[in-house]
Amino acid sequence: MLGAALVGAAVLQAGCTASDEAPPAPSTASATDAASAAPTPEAGHRAVGAATTAPTTVTGATATAPAHRADPVDALAPPVLPPGATRPAPPARITSITPELAARMATSWHEGCPVPLADLRYLRVPYVDPEGRTHTGELVVHADAAEDVAEVFRELWSIGYPITSMRLVDDFGGDDTASMNADNTSAFNCRPITGGTSWSEHAYGLALDLNPVENPYVVGSHVAPRSGRAYLARPDAPGVLHAGDPVVAAFARIGWVWGGTWTGRVLDYQHFSLRGR
């Protein structure tokens, strides 16, 4: 089902939790770069998928993070390909958490979190928006998962899976509800599980939420974000996830479980995690 929706999205251009509140106005400052241009690895960076010699490994806090958010200049839409075909994705970049980035993450990480900043990595990955334009998104995940997650998002770019937004949850004050309302894809956030006190897998950098509006969190009659009610019937529409589709399969290959397959009262269609919770 997803394949037809993905091709449809490309043709147009050429392409978990709680109460609902309006998101805060995003910062006007931005760090711009075209995701389609292959960056040269720098000290403290690892470039995933670059067509060069083996990239350098992460060596510590030597990279400079953007001051606020990654919101690059739109690149040309990728070409429309025959069904089943893929195109080479731009490389992803993986860096340590620098002091500048740590300051920016003040709402998502604090003393007492289950993982230190040294065990987290900052990812800049390509994605295609619903109009088919290429952007560079940003995520923070656990160091052990960084390369796998980067490769998944390069694969999603290659198949043209549309993503609305990909910014750190700190751009929304660390508020998952605000991030979901903005249909923002995000990963690390040091917080407990929904409705509980134990740490969420997001707090370890081992979970992410993908297109929350098209893929809402559902428990009984509660739907978050509220705008996700339009997708409860799981239509074959751009961005909507289905069992066995290429996106779910890509995460399964790195051992991450989709919350749309959970049993019981809770279905978390946006959620992928290493331990399946």
C-alpha cells in the first residue's frame, strides 16, 4: 500500500503522549544546507554513505552544532523512478554532542537521565518533504544505534517516503505534545513512559516517533495528536505507515519494533524502538 502513496508524493513535486496544545512558534534562526550535496567529513564527524574513503570516527566534542534548528534550503526534487527502483541517498552525518548542542538540549537532557551525553550522537540525515523537496533533518539517538538509524533514513529518502518535519524536541521546549502537533519526527527525550514513571526508550535514545499526525498514538478513545483522528482508519495515504510496508521493514532490519503491532489497548503508530516498548 505504501509504495503507491510514495510514488504519488514524488510525482506531486517533480515530491507519545498526553493532551494537545498548540506548538510554540519555532525559532527564526536556522542552519541552512542542501542535503543533496555530499558534505566532507570533518574531525569529530562520521559521514554515513559518502562515496569516499572510510570516514573518520567520532572522536569527541569537536564539531559545532547549529544554534537553533536544521531547516535547510530546499533542494531540487529527486527524479521520479520506476516502481521498485531506488536512487543513491545523500550521506548522513554523525557527531558527538558538543557543548553548544548540549546547551541547546537543556529541555530534553538533564542530570539524572539514564544515559550521559557522551553516549548520545547527533544525526543530520536527508529526508523528502510531502512536496518532494529534499531537506536535512536532525535527530539525537544512542551512539550504539546511530549508524543503523542513519542508514534507515537514507533508505527512506531513496524510496521517497515523505516526512513533514525533523527537528530536535528542544525546538518545542522538550514538549512531546507540541512536537506531535507540529507533525515533527523526533527521537531522544529524557522522559518517563506515557502514563508511568519508568524511563521511556526515548530517554535512552533508542526510540523515535515518525510523522505523528499521520501515525497517531491511540489508547482507547484517546488519540494524540488530536489531528491524527483523520488517520485512524489507516488510509493508503502519503506518510501513513502499514504493517509490512518498506518503512516498517527498514526499521525491522535494524531490530527496531513498530508500535503499530502492539497488542492490547495501546497502538503507537508513530513509534519505533529497539526493545519494542
